[in-house]
Amino acid sequence: MDNSTISNASSLLFDQATATDSGTAVLKKAFAMQAQNATALTNPPPQAEKNTAANLPPHLGQTINTTA
């Protein structure tokens, strides 16, 4: 083998290794985002204030409008 063939082969291997490394990094980031989203979906939402009706004026919520 001459030097140019060896150089081309090593360059090709380096390019493949770089592509594999970047693909692995993207895959790890996607898994991390998916785990974060799954955690957000499985955890209950924060509780609102328990007595929210008491904070409203007394005239609100007494009637239901049924006209369309």
C-alpha cells in the first residue's frame, strides 16, 4: 500500500467515527428529553389553591347561561 491509500483509509475511518459519535450524542439527547417528558407526564400537576371559590365575589357562579 502506498501512503495515499493509507491516508485515505485513515481519513475515512476518522470521518465514520466522527459521524458515529455525533449520532450517539444526538440519540443520548433525545433519550434525555424523552425521559424528562415522561417524568413531567407521570408527576401530578401542582395543586391549585384549595379554596378558590371563597376568593371569588359572591355574585359569580350563581347562574348558568344556556343561550347559544
